Amino acid sequence: MANDLLQIEGHETQKTSEPARPPWIRVRLSADPEVEKTRALMRRLELHTVCEEAACPNLSECWSDRHATVMILGSVCTRACAFCNVDTGLPDAVDPNEPAHLASAVGELGLRHVVITSVDRDDLPDGGAGQFAASITRIRERAPGTTIEVLTPDFRRKPDALAAVLAAGPDVYNHNLETVPRLYKRVRPGADYRHSLALLAEARRIRPGVFTKSGIMVGLGEERDEIRRVMDDLREADVDFLTVGQYLRPTPRHATVERYVPPAEFEEIEAEANERGFLVVSATPLTRSSYHAEADFARLQAARAAQLGAS
């Protein structure tokens, strides 16, 4: 494989071909009318979804089930991660009506569990934490029975941001490490592995009852021992839930897939993670942070109850 590099939007990515996509990477497309109903609702309420913006392979399946992960704070990110399909540039002003629109979408879809994520907003004094908190508050008002999961940026150099989000009372706090430390400079420029780990540990310290969650991608050139060390770091931070999924290159301008990890290896990774004491592990080629989030939240609750019962 050639090693020549192409500089794109602030990061380097391999200007190479990648291995052929294997048969176990199958994206389900659906003609279910619920998919278009969900799309129309998001357009009417002027909401963005990470499902669309990040080209999630599970969009049709999730939207058929009326599950969507809403992406607040606009659709333009201040960072340029080599794996992500979200646009990079100067973001728009924060929409003060967005939390109310999000609450309306949750109510209209009848969601029992909702995942809220966002672009990175390094341009904002609080990194967008206030919009997360306002969104949680408005959902609690509109749909008090709905459980809420937040997948936040790293809030680097925003010392009070995490506490503001947690004070609003999410049920799950998620921040993805994305990859192993060695690959951060290439894959996740602008982020810091140790800072992200500390953020997850701090979430547990600030709000001990919140479920904590993180995820990584595989297929970017990491080694198995590096994955194991990430697992150990996450358990040291007392993270409850780990997701592991195959990296899929969204466009030729993004980081190359170095390897498609076979399903049997995902099973091995899941077994190793379970041995380390995570309450819940999801490791499959198409696993994503919010894939089957409602069912996984029920698994988290059951595992926590069993853990408390055994203590």
C-alpha cells in the first residue's frame, strides 16, 4: 500500500485505495414510510440528525423504528476529524428555539429514549453545554417519561461545561474516545486522549448515579493490545458501557479503512470487554454509539440492578 499523504481540511489522510468491503458489511435500506415521516418531521422542526450528517449506515433501520439521534448546535463543526462526515467551518449562531423543537420531536415521535449529540463548538464560551442543558430541561417538561442520553464533545478548555450538562440530569453520559492514543494525531486532531478519559471519570465523580458510556472504532490501523489498553483505561475511569464498531470511510477524502475486522473478532473483543467488568458491551461491525440505544439502556438498568443486588 502506498504511503503518500493528502492534506485535507486540516488533517492528513491516506491517498490510497482500501480493501474491498466484505459481505458482512451490509447496510439495510428501507422503503418504510416511517423513514420519510421522520425525515419530514426533522425538516419541519429545523433539526439536524447525526444519522444524516455523519452518513450512519443504520439510518433506514433506526428511522423505520422511529429512532433518531438529534444533533444540536447546528450542522457545522469547528474541528476536522479524519473519520467524520460532518461539515467543518464557521458554525451558525446557536438557535434559541432548538431545545423546544427537539422536545416537540421527542413528543411527536413518542420516544421512550432519546440520544442528543452535537458538533464541536470550540467557538462558544461553554462549548455548547448550555444548549445541552436546555434541551434536557425542555424534554423533561414535554415528555417526563423519556430517558435521555447525551453524547457530548470533549469540552476542552471549557472547565464548567461538563458540570452544567450533568446538572440538567441526563440518564446516560457518553463521550467517545473514538480510537487508540497512537492514532489521535491522525484521526482525531484537536482532541486529547487523556483529557477525554478524564472527562468520563469526572462525569462519574460529579454525578455518581449517571450511566457512563464510550466507544471506539476499529479498522484504522490499531492493534489488539492497544484496544485492550483502551478498555483498561475506560474501566479505570469506571465507564459502564463500551461500544465498538467498524470504521467505514464516508468519502475518499477521509481516513482510509486499513482493515475490515471480521465478526468473530468482534465477538472476541466483546468477550474481553465483558471480562473487564463493563456492565454492557456492544461490539459488532455496524455498532454505533446510539444504535439500539433504547434496548441497551434497558440492559444497563438490568445490569446495574443485578450488580446492586449482588453487593
